[in-house]
Amino acid sequence: MSTSNQPRFSEERLAEIDALVKRYPSAKSALMPVLYMAQQDFGYLSMETQEMVGEVLGLRIMEVREVVTFYTMFKEQPHGKYLLEVCTNASCMLNGADELYAHMKETLGIGPGEITEDGLFSIAEVECAGACAGAPVVQVNNMYYEKATASSMDELITKVRAGEAI
Amino acid sequence: MISSDPKKVTRICFDNIEVENMHKLEVAKKHGAYAFLPTVLKEFDTDKIIDEVKTSGLRGRGGAGFPTGLKWSFVPRNTGKPTYLLCNADEGEPGTFKDRDIMRFDPHLLIEGMIMAGFALGVKDAYIYVRGEFLHEYNVMCAAIDEAYAANLLGENILGTDFSMNLLMHRGAGAYVCGEETALIESLEGKSGRPRFKPPFPAVEGFYACPTVVNNVETIATIPAILEHGGAWHAAIGKPNNTGCKIFSVSGHVNKPGNYEVPMGTTLKDLVENYCGGLQHGDVPKVIIPGGSSTPWILGEHYDVPLTYDDIMKAGSFLGSGAIIILDETADLIAVTRRLAHFYAHESCGQCTPCREGTGWVERILNRLDAGKATEDDVKVLFDASTHMAGRTICALADGASAPTLSLLKFFPEDVQAKLVEKSS
Ligand SMILES: Cc1cc2nc3c(=O)[nH]c(=O)nc-3n(C[C@H](O)[C@H](O)[C@H](O)COP(=O)(O)O)c2cc1C
Ligand code: SF4
Ligand code: FES
């Protein structure tokens, strides 16, 4: 991951993008997948990164901005290394998600949009994760933790802080 | 293996869901995957396939319940433009989590369905649009698609026939409205997911203005069984006009929430008590949300309702995606409604005023109500805003958004009254 002001895709990435563009009727369709690549490579979508994506695909910056701002999974701000996303929609709420979310915010000492001082965590409340049988559901960087509890989340946080794999 | 005797069929899409490593081509083939595909590619044609699907009575599993064979028959032929097949795996409707299991446990079933549907419609490029959060499912699907390409089940001259088709996974990025088929098309074109006016319908002018079919994952995954066993076989499962099996995603206050596939017409009570381990509290649900959060509530008196499109409609709601949320006597209905209102306000794409403004008003008033700060006048505005949203917008998100609030006001006015204050503070 690099946070340089002049983000550039690697040669391999550019080749991957070239091949991907051919799979669609128009290069514009490749915008979302390429934004995901950029987010993976550079951590988040800074304005410079968005401009670079536009150049690579031959799109105007407004076309890129329109998409980045519409979709919640594209992040314009950096977040902690682990993004904890707690679903609080109906089925999770009926199974204690609000209490869990409150507990996690307190444990971490942060609210949405913030990063813990060690740079490890951010937290957010999200909409139905499509896994309601496992309510309450917490996504940790897109890995699903189902039937999450205050203690299972405490354990996860402790492990990450101790540098252990989760 | 699915029985060729329709009376013995209890599951279709989930027939192999518990098979270990079913996501691997080798294992899937041992359990019958792609066995009937050569026959379809060599002996069937567009008309025969559409006829079988029409005869089957299959209705779309994505929410609207539109007959699949009829939808396919609307696609104009020989337009000189390509026809596209898009699979809707956006699965964002709160309470719905069935397509995820098909993708992560039996991806080849979906791929085989896509090949057959693509063949029927003369498709060269097909896409599966999967919600961004389903990264694991996306990866499982990509790996299965790679295996299918390597086995000449996708790509050029599939299994030595004249038919060639590509299939690509495409991730959404966290916008519920992209499950609406025209928003999905916009999104796949690399734009924000704002639904389009209809007509033109996608069948005529969809992806890049070309004829396009959008079908749900479960719909597509039902196609291989229909073609193998015949439309009449499928039509003999379930109930007339409500044929086949259906996956119900049951969540909320039940002891064993999960996906259960049963023949259409199974009663809700049977499903909850014999599959879902019963209710967490009490004998009868307080509220049943029968088809995802966008469907009107029905009450415990309908606990015995047969799970069909028609019976649920008679009970006052919709079968929708088959996502059943059960609320027992412990549920705080105002809090649930408030939470759902937040969801719709957050997910409105904003292009229709009644939806953009209405969802915002409804959320704000419900927040006040839940905090014990709303007045009688607020409730009037709540009712008006919800009523005026429904049926006056480009897409059906606004109808869905009004459902929880209107249900609350209709069935539990005394709960609402009990929370009011004389004058707002
Ligand atoms: C706001 C909204 C969200 C929707 N979300 C989904 C979805 O996540 N998955 C889906 O298959 N259909 C969804 N639909 C229905 C689709 O517009 C469309 O009817 C469906 O994909 C057609 O497939 P089918 O005929 O196989 O059911 C949604 C509709 C609306 C109005
Ligand atoms: S009804 Fe709502 S979500 Fe649908 S197009 Fe209009 S503003 Fe967008
Ligand atoms: S409500 Fe939380 S995963 Fe569906």
C-alpha cells in the first residue's frame, strides 16, 4: 500500500485492466472494478487516485466522481486497517445489534468516520449484509462474522492488537 | 438427484446444497452438474426452451414474481444488436440471503443455468452483478467460472457446438437500489445506480440500449431442472399459478433462522415450527414481514397462510423475494419501523421528489416518535408522506419504503398513540 500523492498502477495492474476492458461493450463499464483495484492498491480513493483512474479508462473526472460518491463501498477517506461494519438493520436489530454496536464503539473509543490511535480500527453501522440468519452480523474487511457477540468481537479486537492473525 | 416424480420433489435449487466441496467442478459433475447441458445445446432451440419455461409456470424469484418464460418471449429477435443476459445477485432487500448460499455452495448450478438461459436467448456476453459485500461469494463464483472455461463449458464453441458465450462476475458497491433492474443496468454501464423510466423495458432496450434480460439468481438456478425434467414436471410441484419450490430466508425471532427450500404452498406455520425451530417467544408471531422489508406486514392471524404468491396477496402482502422476518411479542415495532425508515432514506437514489423528500420526512418523524417527542400532527404528516410516496415514482423503492410505516399505522395505532406528546417540545 502506498500513500504517495502520485498514485500509479503497476504494469501488471495495467495489463489486467486492459484485459478487463475488453470484456465489456465499453470501457466505462470497467470503472467500478478498476476503482476496487485502486482502493486495494492505494488504501482509499484520494482525488489524485480518482483522476488517475479516469485517465487510465479515458473518462472525465466527473464521470469518476459521480460513481465514487454514489456507492458507499468506495472510500474517499482513509480508514483503519480493519474496518468493522456492524449491520443494524431489522433482523440484526431484533437480535441485539444496537447493543453490540454501542459496545464496540465503547471498546474502541471511536465513532463512525474515526480511526483508533494505533491506526488499526474504524467502525461503521451498515445496512442489511444479506446474511440475516447469522444476525447480528459484523463484516471485518468484507469477511463475515455471524452471530457476533460482545465477547467474540472483544476477542477479535484483542487478537488484532496482539498482532495475531484473525 | 432430483426425483423425476414431481410429487416426491421437496427441493430444487438446494438439492445439493449440503454436498461437501460442491463448488468444485469435479464434485459438482459427480452430482449431475452439466450432465444435461449437451442435450440442451444439441437438441433444444429457443422456441422449445421458452415453451418449457412457460409451461413450467416459473415466476421470477427476485421479488416481482413475473413469469420467466413470458419475460424471455418479449426479447425481440434478429435486431442486429447483441442480446445481454444479466443475473441479479445484488441481494440487498433486508431479510434476503438466499442467493448467497447458491453462489457460495453451488456456483456451478448458477453457471449452468446462465449457459442454458444464454443459449435460449442467443446471448454472447452474460454478466452476474453481485453485491459488493459478497466478496467471498464473488471469489467462489470467479473460481468456478475459471474451471468452467477450462472445461469448455464457457467461451468459444461450448462443448464443441456452435454456441459461444462469455460470463463475467461484476461487483456492486453498496447501493440497495442497484437491485432494481434498470438501476443495475446503469450501474453495470459504469454509472451511478439511478433507475430508468419504463418503457422502454430492458427486454427491448436495456444494457447499452440492447435487448437485455435481467433475472434473479434463484430464477436462473431453477432452469437446469426445468429443462432436464420438463416444464410439466415443474408445473406439477407446488400449487397452480405458484409452481415449483421456493427458498425462504427466515430471520428475526425464530430459533433456527436460515434458508429453507420447500414446495410452494407449504404453510408458514409448518415452515417456522418444523424447519426454523419455532418462535423465540410465544405461540404466534406478532408481525410477519413475508417477502422482505419492503412488503406490507401481516399479523399472527395469518400464521397458517400457505406460502404462495396468491395466498400471501390475499392476506394483504406480497411473497416478494421470500424473505420472511418474524417479529414476536417482544419486538418494539416503532423502533423497527424507525430503523427501516432510516434504510430507505439512506438508499433512495434521490431523483424523484416524493421518494427523496418523503423518505427523509418519514425517517425524521419516526425518530421523534421513537424518542417520545412526536405529536398528533406529526402522525398526520407521517401518514400523508407515506401515502404520497407509493406508486408515484420511477421505481418501486418508494412503495417499499412506505410499507413498514403504513403497516405500523394501520395495525398498531394504539402503540403510536401511546408514544405521542401533546405538543412538540
Ligand atoms: C428497490 C428494488 C430493489 C431490488 N432488489 C433486487 C435484488 O436485490 N435482487 C433481485 O433479484 N431483484 C431485485 N429487485 C427486482 C428487480 O427489479 C427485478 O424484478 C428482478 O431482478 C427480475 O428477476 P426475476 O424476474 O428473476 O425475479 C429489486 C427491485 C426494486 C424496486
Ligand atoms: S423511487 Fe426513489 S429510489 Fe426509485 S428512482 Fe425514484 S428516487 Fe430513486
Ligand atoms: S439485517 Fe443484518 S444481515 Fe440482514
